[in-house]
Amino acid sequence: VVLDRDGVMRYVSPSVQRLLGHDDLEITGRSAWDFVHDDDQAAGDRALSSAVGRPGPGEPLVLRLRSASGAWVAFEVLPNNLLDDPEVAGVVVVARDVTERQRGERVLQGQADLLELIAAGADVPIVLAALAAWVEQTLDGIRCSILLLEQGRRHGVLRDSASPSMTAAYRAAIDGMSVEVPFSPCAVAVRREEPVLVPDLLADEQWAPMHA
């Protein structure tokens, strides 16, 4: 991308279609800030101001950019001031998608945090809450709920042990549920002693009592 001093995109390479789904010709002439996450705009503005203030490469930084689908994608961007080059006359910004790199870093950090909690002898509910939060942060669009079989009995009740993003009504509904109920995937998993995968809970009538 080639920007002018104000952040207006004077040239956008066709690869933006592959990376973000935008048509390069349609977005050329628009402000780059139209596509930068609100929380990242201050850092992006400082980086552009710094780049404009001195010729040559600037410092890399990570910005979240809006794709054509509306999703935010993390990019590492590197500005290079070529305003004095008559053939360019702009700030050339090279960007690369670092979403997977960031995801990998979160996975490793989450693992380290969990191991530290376990090594420190943290209570099981604290460890499970951290585990559930880590799963949600690592996998897009995921909500995690962990239930434990009370006192380790095969025939007993399930206790809500960690459901950080679930509503209070949901947590109340699942806490104390008998493993004998036929409509809970968790209860069925306990009885079968194997994973139970349900592609769509709301479309499966077997789980109708839990739809609400």
C-alpha cells in the first residue's frame, strides 16, 4: 500500500483481495484508517507520523485490519518513507498476515500459564476457569463450559465447574444435572465413557429440553 502524508491510500496492490477480500481499485483513494481497528488507530497514526518525519524504513507494528467480511485480521506492517522519491512520492507500507503467529503465541502462553497454576497448587476451579478462558481466547467463536462428575461417581450429578462466558441461567440449568438425563451431551458422554459430538444442538430434537 502507498499512503500519502494523511494516510490516504494512493495505491493498493491486488493482493489485498486474497488477504482481506477487498477490491484494490474500489478502496484506492480511501483513508487507511477506515480499515484499522479503533483501538489500534492511535498507534497507527503515531507510526505514520514518525515515518513521515524521516526518510527510509520505520518501525514495524501490528494492526488489526477489517476484512471485507467484517472480521478483524492481525497484520504486521512496516512503513517506508519514499515521499522524496518522485517515482513513488508516498509512504510504502508492506503488510503481512500474522494471525496464525499470534494464535500460536497465545497457545504457548496459555499452556505456560496453566502449568504455572498447577505447579503452584492452585485449586481445581481456578485451573479449570483458566483453561476455559484459554480455549475461548485461542479458538475464534468458541464458548467453553466444563462440567465435572461430583465426587467421581459414575452415577451421580454433574457440577458446573467453569463456564466463564455462559449466562447465569445456563449455569444454573446445568449445575446438578443427573448423568441419567437423556438429552445432555455431557451426561451421555459420562454414561458412554466416550466423547459425544453434536454438530448443531439447536437443530437436534434429541436435545430439545436444553434448547432454551
